[in-house]
Amino acid sequence: MPRLHLVGAAVLTGDAAGTVFETGHVVIADGRIAAVGPGAPPPDTGAATVDASGLVAIPGLVNCHGHAWLTLPRGLSDDAALFEWAELNAPTLRLLTPDHFSGGSEIACFAMAHAGITTTVEACRYDPGIFAAAAMSVGIRCLVGGLARGPSPDPSLRPNWPSLVAETEAAQGRFGADPRCRFFIGAHSPYSCPPDLLDDVRREADRLALPLGIHLAETAREDALIRERHGMSPARYVDAHGWLTPRTLAAHAVHLNADDVALLAARGTAVAHCPVSNAKLASGIAPVPTLRAAGVAVGLGTDSVLSNNRLDLFAEMRAAALLQRASTQRADVLTTADVFRMATLDAARAIGWGGELGSLEPGKRADVVLLDVEHPLGLTAQRALSDVVWSAGPESVRDVMVEGRWIVRDRVLTQVDEHARREEIRRRLGGRAA
């Protein structure tokens, strides 16, 4: 792979210090970042040069929680809280086939690539290899795993345990050698998994040396159910079954008390914060400032397009800041720099990839997004960060690189013929689902 110089961009490195170069360069070699700095890099006759003047270079965005398999039925139910929403969706979701999961996963990966999401966490119901194949075809990085669930709350759904174990091992065998693809194993939630299932899933994750994933403390109703059944909070309940560990990613974590927050921090468990989905489903506002102050790694997630309608981490950054500010009446409770980190470096930390992703620093994997962001007075360091968080969106994404290879160039996917694939999915699945 030839060396590549990206020159002339405003570079938001996303490093721990928040370093920004108003006009800088990024040098890429062998799929990793070799150098980052101000001005132009040293001359190198063996390198290709990309003129990124007028653009903003940022680390690839990291989506900490999603369900791509739910992409096709977008808009099915838009005005219900979580438990009612799930009941309304169930008759349609029962009819989905592996073809629907595959088609939905592809379309979700198209959208995420166009939105500058270079890494995503996919929580599927069946066969994680389906999403891994879609992600690899588009070129985005993924951490994918199935969420085991018991017969409650919908006993009509096809069981997925223990079949997920064999499916996960098969997917590892197929994709595990690719540095862009990793796997986890998980449980849907405290309320849908009886104690013996939680124990079984954790044992299998331990045996396979895989991370754990779970929806946790998403709604007040969940909190009440678990307290009634088990006499403790959802966090305490799953911890009693060995689920809060440094390799666990807990999605949502909305209804936590101070003891729960301290417990997550002590266990080293990370949180995927999904502010738009939580707001749409009337679940509440997660205690993000408290979690971050306690040292919990908190990254942003979109959740599914059935509970959000967009795969857009720019919108999640804004929603995360706005909801906290509105609910606390403090403008500094979650800053612009904070939410940018939650979509990049903190998100990479939350999924166990912090040493390799989330910032533009030498030695890290070359996942880079170039944004076409225009400010009427020019892009200073402060204006560049402000516009990325408060003004930009997927429409601003011009080019996307993963592992040193372009997967979007001039707003066109490079690894697949998107138009042809969308038409094929429509033809195969019928109607206008894609």
C-alpha cells in the first residue's frame, strides 16, 4: 500500500489534549497513521498526495450501539414507549428472514459509510456473520455479536440460544483474520433473560474470550420490573451474575442511581449512550456527566433506525449535549469537545479499541473522514470543532478512509456499486423496503 499524504486540511486530531491544526497534514503508511502535524509534511517522492485544502479531517466516527437488522421496517412505529413499541413491532419482526437481515445490514452499512461512521457495534438477533459480511463488503470496521434472549416478552420469536454460540464461532472462522472485524456475545436485557440464561451466556463469552454486550437500565419500567422480581436494580442484578466487567458494553444505562454508577465505574464497564433513541422512545436522559465524572467510558450510539430513523452520529453529538444542557440548565455540563470525544476517542475506549482507533495519532489505524465544512469567516481551530459538532451532518462527509483505504470518495462508495445493490435488494425483497 503506497504512502499517502493528506495536506491542507484543518485537522481535528481527537487526541486526549484536543489538538487541532488549522492547516495540517496526515501521513498514512501501511494502513496506519505515520505522522500528523501542522503545515506540510516533509517531501517524500514515494508518497501520493491528496490536496484536502478547505476540508476538515477528523477521526472516523465510532457508533457504539446499533441494530442494522432492523433497518428495513424503518417508520413502523414512531409514537410509543419501549415496551409498547416492541409489542407493536413484533408482528412484523416475526416475519423477517435472513434475507431481510442481510439486505437491511447492507443498507445500514451504506448509510453509515456516507455518515463518516468507520466503526460500528452491531447487536443482532441471529448469526453475526450476516452483518460481518455486509460490513466487510462496504469496508467499515465492526464489532458484532448476537444478543441471547429468553421466551419473554415475546415467546413467538424463534429462539436464538444456544444456536448463537455455533453461529458466532462460524463467523469468527470466516472473518476473524480481518483486523476490521471483531466479535462479542451478549444478552438482550435483564428483563428478557432469566438468570440461567445470563449465566450460560457469560460462561460462553468467557470460554471464547469475547466481550459482553447487554441492554441495561433502559427504562423506568425495566427498573421497576427487576426490582420487583429480584429485589435490586438492573445493574446490581446483572453484576450478581458476573456481567459487569471491563470487557462489557452496556447500552443505554438511563436509569442508574449513584450506587449503580459507582458500581459500573468500579467494574470498568463501558456505556453506549443513545440520546436520540432514548428521547424518541420516552426512555429518559442518561446520567452521562455523572458517568464520565466517575471514570466510565461513554461512547455514542445510534441504536436502530426503527427507534431513531437515522444512522447519524453528528445528530447524536448534538442531542447528547442539548438534552443534558436543557435538563440541567447548565451550558457547560457537556461541552462541544466532550461530545466530539464521545463519538471518537471515548467511543473507541468503550469498545476496547482505544489504543488503535478514535484519534489521528501516529501508530493508530488510518480511519479518517474528510468533511466539506465551510465557514463564512474561515475555519479557525475553534470554528472547525464548533462546525463539526453543531453544523455538520452526513451531507458534509466527502471522503472516508478505513485502514488506509478509501471506502467513500467524492461521496461515492468505492467498494460496492451502491445503486446496483439497492436495486437488487428491492427486487429480491419486494416493495420499496430499500
